Amino acid sequence: MGEPTTKPVLEMTGIRKVFPGVVALDGVDFRLFPGEVHALMGENGAGKSTLIKVLTGVYDIDGGDILLGGDEVHIAGPLAAQKAGISTVYQEVNLCTNLTVAENIFIGREPRTFGKIRWGVIRKRAAELLERLDLNIDVSAPLSTYSLAIQQMVAIARAVDISARVVILDEPTSSLDASEVEQLFRVMRRLKADGVAILFVSHFLDQIYEISDRLTVLRNGQLIGEYRTAELPQVQLVEKMIGKELATLEGLEDKALRSRTKSAAAEPILQAKGVGRTGAIAPFDLTIHRGEVVGLAGLLGSGRTELARLLFGADKADTGELSIDGKPVTLRDPQVAMRRGIAFSSENRRTEGIIGDLSVRENIILALQAARGWTRPIPRRKQDEIVEKYIKALQIRPADPERPVRNLSGGNQQKVLLARWLITEPRLLIIDEPTRGIDVGAKAEIQKLVAELSDGGMAVLFVSAELEEVLRLSHKIAVLRDRRLIEELDNGAGVDAERIMQTIASGQTASGATS
Amino acid sequence: MTILKNRLFWPAAILLALLIVNVFTSNQFITLQDGHLFGTLIDILRGSAPLILVSLGMTLVISTGGIDLSVGSVMAISGAVACLLIKDLGNQNAVGSVLLIMAVAIAVSAALGLWNGSLVAIVGIQPIIATLILMVAGRGLAQLITAGQIINVQSSPYATIATGFFLTLPVAFLIALAAIGLIAVLTRRTALGLLLESVGGSPSASRLAGIQAKRITVMVYVVSGALAGLAGLIYSANIKSADSIYAGNLIELDAILAVVIGGTALIGGRFSILGTVLGAVLIQTLQVTVVGIGVPSKATLLFKAVVVVVLCLSQSVTFREKVFGRFKSRPAVRAEVPA
């Protein structure tokens, strides 16, 4: 695609937004042309979310102009944004899953005659709308019966039907598996062909390069530049985003390779024999040794998370035997697992991880305090000491222990959760999707941390949808498919993403496996 | 300007304003008489004791995301148990026996709290329904204990907790002060406060952090029950009888209001002991003021409602922004685009 010849549908110039103590956006320009997919890139805290919120009327700007279709506009609120033709689909689908697909598409603007809702028309139009997006589903079924991917596309259908000029997709792919992403991209290409301008935010660089035409990079609230995606190599893009050389990432690469080979003779910490839970994960055997990183690979819904939860007692296993240090144990609830030195950080950072109202300090000491019981508070000075140490070690930003944790970016919240568990000095750390939805820099830091912890003797069960990451960090990889552990591979020569994808695709243990 | 933004500024200001009104409307605001302090202010402090006690328990329950509707009924039961036992004493003025009986009444109340807590945390019934059971059934229970009669007692040690004075201050108020101190220490000098706020903020995250949410939840209902029991004793000692119909009638609503005025959100999480106490005293002062300034009895409820509405508006961020915050923002140009 060449330089767009049409006029931009959206033009923002010199946008400035100040929060108490922080300049979130400092003179940012942003253009969006009809019929393009434009990626907005930047680390967490770069100002992406702020820019989107300005665009959708959530925030009022402190300076700059917004031109929509050539006319200057002031977007007074989300409703005004919608009326002006700007719709947003968020990472967490904000539809009502208990209503039907058709109801969700037309909620709040149902076609009526004399006040009576015309259900027939709603269903018919909803079906037509989804067909245009190549989606043939029963529109009278509740939304909850469909996968997250379908729900997202329903949200897109609704957005497009309301106003088809600008569609903002904020991290739409972070919970989707590969085939679902493909489906979403088909929908996006169709919209593009219809002349819709799409603003796309994603942390997956591959996806950016697959779908986007142009991209705008922000860093620390400032515009770094606008580029044509095809003309900007990935390495340069990442450097522009994090503003430094890729040394940290590459250093990690060496380290992980070096440490991969060494865990052979260590003693086992946890052994699972035939552990399973009906409807969640079929009985599996798994042994985790001291200092070993075990990766769980598999598609979304393959049972990765379910397996991890059983090993912490977050869900109760209904079959099998689990032993820790050779002694059998029944994990009735998380407390039991914690007492045996197991820590677990859930994939649902917001609902099962942080407590948004509480401060960074309180969130960090929470698990340790829970283990001590309420009658033995951690002395305040000790708390401050621990918290300061970990804020520094994990580079938690902003480095203010008393700030409510909900005000931190996703990557920093993740670091707070890691700190929460690290101070309990676990022997087995289970982390489920620790890098989902966080930026490149923070991701590299977390990966580095995992490698260091395992070098120090901690066992880690690492769950991630990103194969690259699992491959890079793990000594051993357990592959899951359809809620069953199908193969265990020792990481090393000959084990790569393709090999694992083949295992997943074929659904059976490949012969000649190293384990 | 930061003091204006403090959530407790407006409740404190309104309390102060009401007290000033009382200075002018009451015959005696505060004087020394018969060796102890006397006057409207002292009446307010004395009268607010039961509400403070109930509100303290309610604060803890609400911080876990729950609610306790049964406090009024527990008050009635506590008073009924105490009066029934005191009436049967050979010597109603035996201090030791009366103290023991009060301990029994509080223990019974705590047991009722245990019932509430178990329904909520172990059986998993929604707090509003779980405590509604005891709210309704509890008054029936109190009437069974008193056999439908009002039991009168003539026990001066018992009356002391409501009407007595110690070091020139009302004993009831001192009891409330002690409870405030106890709860403050219990929650802020231990880790209980943090764990409560965590459970209220996110039950599932708390469970995965290893917090024994069930145990803590049961505990706050027990504390709420015990404090309601103590409040019931003061109420019944004040009228020297057990009135199972009017004791603690509708006090749960005043207590919830006190908690909310004090800045604790009904969805749970962060709580403020000081705020709750301020809220409870404010409500009691309002009650006294309404009588003092001669609002006709038919209009008292309405007057109370108006003050509460003003108070809630003053605490609403949205409302304050709408009224005060619009002057500085840019003139809004509506997004007007051809369809």
C-alpha cells in the first residue's frame, strides 16, 4: 500500500494531556486514513491508553486539536465519540454475556414500533451484519455460549453497525489463539476494504507486521514517529519503543541457552501421579525438579491453566496423588500449598491477582502476611524495607509504595504480583501468563527474572500462550491439547516451535521424543 | 484546598454546624452539675453510644463486602436475656452477678453473630439475606424470651452502664470509647485490617494469596454480634427494662448510614473507624437537634432526610465537579458530524 492519497478521516495535532504530576501526552500528532489498519505502538505507560481515551472522550484534553473528517471536534464523552463515528472494542469484551448475540448488537438502540421492540427485525439484521463479517452463528443464542473470539467479533459488529468510520481495537488478540486471531484478521481486512479506519493496539509484533499498514510509535508521552510498517524492521521498531538497544533481550537469550542444560541431577520438588479434575484436565503425571523451569505449552483452552491451578490447590484435584519432597499431600486450599513452599500467580491479573484499592506496599506483603496470620503483623519498618528492595529490584514504576496498585500499568502490576510471591521465598513458583498484555521491555525483564530465579535453585512452572517464550526459558516442556498432557519434551536441539506445533496438531506423542 | 477534598471534611463541618446550633437552642450546652458534666453535648455523647457500638461492627462487616441487618434484633435479644436473668437475682444490686449476666448476654449475641457468619461464609448465602433471617426471627426470639412482656428490672449496677458517670463523663460514652480503641487496635495494630480490606476488595484474589477469607468473614460477624449485644445492654439499662419490640428498631439503617458517611464504601474494601464514629455521632446530634430546634414531630423524619441528602451530595465527587468544577474547563463544542 502506498502513501494514502485520500484525506485523513482523523487528524490529531499537538495533543496534550496532563495528570497531576505526570505529562501523559506531550504534543502528540496522530493521523488515521480511511481503509487502513494503523498500529499504535509503545511500552506500557507510553501514552497509548491515554491517547485512546482522549479519542473516545473518556479524558478531556489540555491542549491540541482533533479533526474528524476535516471538522474540528470536541469529544465530550463516550457517547459523543460514538455519535461522531468512533467506536472502541476493548480487550475485555464489554458486552452482556447473558443476553443473546442479537440483543447485544442492538442493545440501547432497538428498532421499535410504538414502543414495542421488533425482535424479528433485530434477529434478521444481526444475522446479516455478522454474515458480512463471515460469521455464521445463531444470533438468538446467549453470547456466553460462544468463545471469547466470537464475542469480540460480535462487539466489532456492534461497533461497526453503530458508526463505521473509525474502529479502535485495544489489545483484541491477547486472549485469542492462533486460528481465532486469523479469523479476527479476516474481519479486519473486510472492514478495511469497506473503507473503515482501524486503530489497532497489540503487544504481538508478529501480528502488527501481519495486519498493519502504518504505525505510530509513542514513548513517555511523546511522539517518536509515524512509519510505514513494511519499511521499518522489527528490531528498529523495538528500539524506538524502548528507547535503548536490545542488549537486555539478547543477553537473556545467551543465559537461557546456557542454563538449559544443567538441571539433570537435581532432586524432585513436586511429583504428580495421575492428578486430574473432571471437566478441567485429564489425569497427568508431572515431576518438577529443583532449579528447573517447566514450560506448559498448548493452545488456549488446552488445559494449561487448569493444570497449574491443581498444583496450587486453587482448584481441588479429584483424582491422583501429589507429593512434595517425596511426602504425599492433599492440596485442599492455597494455604496448604503455600505452607509447602508453592506460589501461584494467576493469569487473571485483575480479578485474581491485585487488590486494586490497596497500595503497592500492601499488595506486595499480602501473601507473606496471610501466611503469618493476622495476629502477627509484619512490622511497618520491615514492610518498607522489603517493599523498597523489590520495587528497586524489579524496577516497579512509579516507585511509590503508597500508590493504589490499580493506578499502575499492567506490566508493573505483574511485577507487584511477582514481588508478592518472591518475598514468601517459594521453592516452586507457578506463573500463569506473566507476560500477557505487557510491553516488550517489562516482558524481557520478567523473563530474565525467571531465568535468574531458576539459576538460584527455584523451580518454576511457566505457563504461556507464547511458544517462543516457553522455548526460551524452559528446561522441560509439557505439551497440552484438549485438556490432556500429551507429551513431555526436554528442551534442547531439535525442539523448536514447529516441533511443538506439530505435536499439538497431530495430537499424539511423536516417536523419538527425548523424554 | 486539600482539607476540602478530605472525605471527612463535610461530615465534620456539618457536625460542627449542628453543635453550634445546639449551643444557642439548648438551655445548657455543657456545665458541671452534681459532680459531673451535664448538658446537651453530654446527652449527645451518652445517647450516641449504642449507635457507635453497632456502627463499629457494621464497619468491619461492610469492609468485607457484607452487611449485617440483624443488629437491631440482636440488641433486643441481648437486653431480654440480661433483664430476664437479672429479674431472677436474689439481689439485683450484686455487682458481680450483674457483670456475669452481661457477659452471658454478650456471649449469646456473639453466638448469634457466629450463626450469621456461618450462613455467609460457610453456607454461602448472600449477607443481606443471611442476616435478614435473624433480623426477622430475632425479634420473635426476643419476644419468646420475655414471654411477650416488658421485663422491668431494678438494678442500679445495671443502670450505671447507661446513666452512670465516671470521672465526670457518662459511662455509656466511656464504654463506646473503649470499644473504639479496642477495634482500632484490633484492626490497625494487627494485620486484621489489611486482610479485611483485601477480602472486601477482591475475595478471589485474597483466596489465591492464601488469606483464609472464611475464617475472617465469620469473625467480623461475631464481632458485630457482640458489639450489638453490648449496645442492647446499654439500651435496656437506660430504660431499665427489656423491650423486645422497640429495642434497636431500625438501628441497622442508621448504622449503615454512619458507615457510609464515614467514607467506607458499601462494596467493601477500605474502611475508616474514625469516619464511622464521626458518622454515628453526627446522626445522633441530628436527632437531638431536630428536637431542640422544635421541628414538629411530624416533620422530623423529613428534616433528617434533607440533611442526609445534603451530606451525601457534598461527598459525591461527581456532584462537586458538576457544581464547582465546570467553570475552568474549556467551552464544550459538541461533536457534530453529518450522519
